[in-house]
Amino acid sequence: MGCAMNHPEIILLSVLVEVKAAGVNPVDTYIRNGTYAVKPPLPYTPGADGAGIVSQIGASVTKFKEGDKVFLIRTVSGGYAEYTVAEEAMVGKLPDRLSFSQGAGLGVPCYTAYRALCIKAKDKMKPGNTVLVHGASGAVGLACVQIGVAKGLRVLGTAGTPEGLDLVLKNGAAGAFNHKEQGYTDKILAATNGAGPDIILEMLANVNLETDLEIINKGGIIVVVGSRGNIEVTPRFFMHKEAIVTGMALWNSPPEEWLEMHQGISDGLNAGWLQPNVQKEYKLEEAGLAHEEVINNSGTTGKRVIVM
């Protein structure tokens, strides 16, 4: 169960969930291969987010009961399992309209998207402002598109396949651009009348950060959500654009931000505009293949999940 379960107060506030679907996130592969900043104690079971049915509750749990359909934001004991343990604060009620596989796409992607856009870029969250989601067809990117549209922003997105571009548009983006095409940033600038986006949410900073700095609007903000390596950038772009570049990691969120994220995600689920898209389902014994394909693929169209 992990060392955290040795604390009595955590046990009292824990929920045992029969896992029906577990989310597959790029970070799972980084942890597995030892390149992530935080190394978990061994033995280790991968998987942060997922969805399932409450099997048992701790004595101090008040928000859930046995039989509830729930989604998990972060587990204590690992999601790639038939049963997992999570703290009550990291569990949410899954609407009946969503499948367990869709529920497994809520935790890490939607909370990451909400924090990146509504908290980290809040100073630019003005109706009519433009946000570019650089890598918009993945699980986090689509959540960014849905949240941005719901908040009144003009959303632009990039993807690398026709299917991905179509999905971005279907989720409400005002424009979608193929980031594999030469000159695609010129089209983004043209779509913003030459000014550039006010916000850029960046999923692959080691490839795109220099480009982001070139096209961001003056005084804009770039939020780095993902990166898989190093990149050299031109400091003069910071000076000329007076832009802010900030990073984010979901697990750094303080308690007050978790409360804000819980409310924002709940609002989206209740209103119906937050809807994860599942790209592919895997069996538990195919977890290795899922890890390979979440990193090495020709294009993403939502969340990859392991079904039990």
C-alpha cells in the first residue's frame, strides 16, 4: 500500500476502490524508467488516476459510500491493480453519463488542464483573449480546449494528424493547425491578426518553447505543462515580448488550489462540457504496450486507459 498508509489518520480518510479502468499517463513511464524527479519506494505499482466502484471506506470518510461510482485523481497504492486505495480528498463522484474509461481520463488530465489555464494563467483569463493549446489533441490538451471554451476564451489548438485536428475542432476550438507542417506558426499569427496568443499552454517545451516565445503576444504567458528534454532559447524574446514563462506540476498544488480545482472540475461535469475522449483501451497485461504507445505514437486523440 505504500508508506503513507502507515499513518492512522490517512487510513481513516481512505477509500478502497475496485478499479474498472486506470489512466495511462506519460509520467507513468518516466517513473518506471527512473528518469522522474521523484523516485517512489519499492515495490511500486504504477498508476495515479482511474475510475471504479467504492468497495470500502475508512471510518472518517463522509463523502462516499460503498457502491458509489467514482474517479480517482491520485492513488496511494497504485492504479494498475484490481483494487486501489486513495485518500478521500483525491476521489470524485463519476457522473452516470460517463463510462469508467472516461472517468479514468478525468484525474491527471483535467486537473492539470484546469490548474495550467485557470490558476497559472489566471491574469490572462479574460473573455475574448486567445489561448493556444500546443498539443491540443491529447488528454490534457483536449481538457484545456474544453475549459478554455467554457470560460469564454478564443481557443486555438495544434495537432499532428487529420484525426487530431478534427477532434480539436469538434471540442470547440476556433482554429486547429498541424504542427508538423512548415509555416504553421504563420497561420497562428494570421488567426490572431499578427498579435499572437495571449496564453500558450505547452505540452512539449523541449520542441516548441523557442517557437512559443516568437509568437506569444506582448505581455503574454506561456505555461509549460510537459517537456521531454532540453532546448536552447533566445533571451531577447523575453525582453521584447515581456512575456512570462512558468512551469507547473500538478502535485505541487497547495490545498487552496485543490479546492479550486475540485470545484472547477465539478462545475464542468455538472454542466456537461467536460467530456474526456478515450483513444484506446488496453488489458492489464498490455500495460507495457500502453507505456510504449503513450510515448511513441504518430498522434494522440485523447486518453489511453487500462481496463480491468
